[in-house]
Amino acid sequence: MDTDGDRVINNDDHCPLIANIGALNMSSYIVINLDPTLTADDPIWEIKDDGREIRQLAITEKPLMLIGQFSS
């Protein structure tokens, strides 16, 4: 079933109710530092499967957020 009509079935669709967002690709991302006053080390991430999977390799106290690009 493809509820939003974007030709991506609901099970594979990151946003099954919004037609112009079918997938998230983390091969291109921006990092937002949520606490610039904290001097801890940055987390270390591994990007796999052409950017479709992300895994944090090192735990840290520093809160960062990754924002990837959406594709339809």
C-alpha cells in the first residue's frame, strides 16, 4: 500500500502520509550542536548502506543532532 501516492510503499516510506518525502539519506547531513558551552568530544558516527543507515560508534556527553537530506 502507498497511502501518499509517492510510489514508495508504506513499509519503506519514512513519511507515509507526506508525498514529497519518501526516504532519508544520511550520506549528506548537517550537524547542530545543542549545547555550544559543553567541551566534550563529538560523537563518532558510521554511515552505511549509501546513507540509509547511521550508527553511533562512540558515546559522549555532547548533544549533537544530525539532519539528513530528504528525497522523494
